[in-house]
Amino acid sequence: MKYIDKKLTIENTKIQNIAYKFGTPVYCYSFSQLKQNIINFKRSFQSFSPIICFSIKSNSNLNLLREIGKLGLGADVVSMGELMLAVKAGIKPKKIVFSGVGKTSNEISYAIDRKILLINAESISEIKEIERIAKSKKRKVKIGIRLNPNTDANTLNQISTGKKDDKFGVNKKSFIKVIEYCKDSKNLELECLSVHIGSQILDYRPYEKMLKVVDNIIKKIDFKFKYIDLGGGMGIPYNKNSKKLNYTKYNSIIKKFLKKNKSKIIFEPGRSIIGNAGILISKVIYIKNSERKCFIILDAGMNDLMRPALYGANHRILPSIKNSKMSKKIYEFVGPICESTDKFSTLTKFQELKEKDFIAICDTGAYGMSLSSNYNIRPKVTELLIKKSKIKVIRKRQKYKDLI
Ligand SMILES: *Cc1c(COP(=O)(O)O)cnc(C)c1O
């Protein structure tokens, strides 16, 4: 994104023109940014060429998934719906891993039939259920076990997944028991140890600790895993001054680990692939002054972009046309939803806005549309993909008749 003659553009297309043509709110993705992210990610770890499975829960648009598949990525899915979507997007089952703490019998059965790369199990009960279903189908099913390494990812509590009190994975003690169980099973083929300690991680040290735990446990059990799935979680800078994850460091830690353990690495990145490739364009409907601040009431709400309400996340907001007048009041950007948490940002410095102006909420490619809902009976919004200055509608705005 950049300003050209004071007009905000995405891949050289003016935000304002997009807003007029397609209406607001509207999600808009840049193909070149997406492609660049994938190239960068691959390059960061090219010395051991990992299997990269895009985490579909971060963005589940079918068209985007097709593009991501064509750029060489597989998929990490967490439900039957996501698995069906990945298959429909043309992603080969041999490049799909299935994670999640609560897979139902139906979901497990479907995954076994599709012959996916791995089902990453998260409890002893789940492993027994996979075994039961595999046996009934006379199959030997490839599985992974998710370890809860009890490492703090130094991220928001709501998106931490690798501490001992988080519901994910099995602890070290159970892990050792589970290995023994799998070794004896005729219907399970244990191929993978998986970990995923959280999301929006900007410090490489939690990954370092996590790998130490993995290394120790492998030493203890004397079992060779074909795959080590390190999950995703790589953070992106949401603000100008934010830290960036040091990929060089992360890469070298993994290389050190691989000297001792000869396994194929799997990654499950979501946010780092699609996060900064998307924006949410919205219109200022009303401006309302209160004593201490000024409410900028947008047509986008927490149902369209839930991260601020859900985690207190903060996204940069940019005006579609730059001017040089600064607002005298504090601006609070809010949505139209009947909840006080329906609030995007409170800014002390922002240019003066008028009603009917457009703004872009940045870095909303991940956990934006995929977390959206119909709360307040609001239709889900249009999604657009910009590729070489061509704009393609990749999801149509829902119609009221779909909802009522
Ligand atoms: C959510 C999730 C991911 C992706 O996380 P990002 O922070 O978007 O990279 C990967 N693996 C699992 C198991 C997940 O639950």
C-alpha cells in the first residue's frame, strides 16, 4: 500500500475507487503481497525445505486458497469444513494436516478416507478413537501427536496455546505413554511430533525453548519421527514501531536441532502468510462529538473484524485521502454494533475526517473475514483480490435474503 498524489492505493488501485465501485465495508487482498510473503517464508527456511501447510483458519477464502495452493503450499485444517475447502481448492491431501482438540468421529472418518498427510491428535482418547475408526476401515493411519511443551510464547494470553494450563496437546508424561501405545498398534502409524505454542509470536526465544523441550523428549523416548511439525505462530508487525520476528535466528535454531534429529520439518503458518496482504475498507457514516473525544462511527463493525473486541488487538488505520489538517480531538473509531467493545482504535493524532470519508484498517488479511459473523443480522462483506491491477470479486456480499 502506498499514497500516490495523496490517495491511498493498494497495488496501484485507489482505495476510494474500490469503495465507490464495490461498496463498503469491503475486504481487499493484494496478490503481490501474498506471493512475496510466501517467497520470503520459503527463503527463510530454504536450507531444509520444510513442508509448509497454510493455516486455513486464518483466512478461508476459496479463491485465495487456490492461489496459495498454486504457490506451493499445503494446508493445516482444524475442522471437516476446512478439510473439504482445502480439497476443493485443489490442495493435494498428501499436503494436508489436521489439527484440533475436539475432532469428532465424523471428522476423523472423513480425514482417513481422504488419505491426508497426518492427523495430529491431541489426547489419548482421540488416539483411541482414530485407532477404532482405522480398524473398522482396515487401515493403518498416519498420525502425529501434539505435545504441550509448557512454554510461554510471550504473546497475548488469549492466543497462547503451549502452556500447561492451555487445553492443547498432551503433556510430557502422557506423551511418553502415548508413544508406547502407538508402537503396539496395528492401525496407527506414528510419524509426527507436533507443537504449536501460540500466535503472533515476535520473539524467537519461545521457539528456542520449545525446541529444547522437543529435543529432550525425543532423547528420552528413543523414537525417530519422520516429521516434526513446529506449527505456526510467526507474528507480524501491526504497528510502525513493533518488533519483528527474527527469522534468521529461528532458522539457525532449527538447523541446530536438525543436526541431532533427522526429521522433515512441517510449518503451519497463517498470519505471516496472509496477515499484511489484506485490508478492510470502511466508510465514516457519522461523526459524533462527546466531551472528551470524537466518535468516528464506521460502517464496519466487530462482526466484520473481531480481533480488537476479542483480544484488544490494534490495527493501523489510514485515511483514503491524505490532508494536512490534524484533528483537535481524540478520535475513537467505532462500529455500529450494539456492544461497547465494538471499537477499533483510539487515536490522539489523526488527520481531520469528514462524514462519508473512507478509511482502511490495515493488516486484516488474517483472522479478519474468517472470524467474522452475522451478529446483529449483518451480511458478511465482499472480498476482493487485486492481481496486476485487475480486481476480482472472490466472495460476494451476502444478501439479506440469505439471512432472513
Ligand atoms: C492457528 C494455528 C496455526 C496458525 O497460527 P498463525 O499464528 O496464524 O501462524 C497453526 N497451527 C495450529 C495448530 C493452529 O491452531
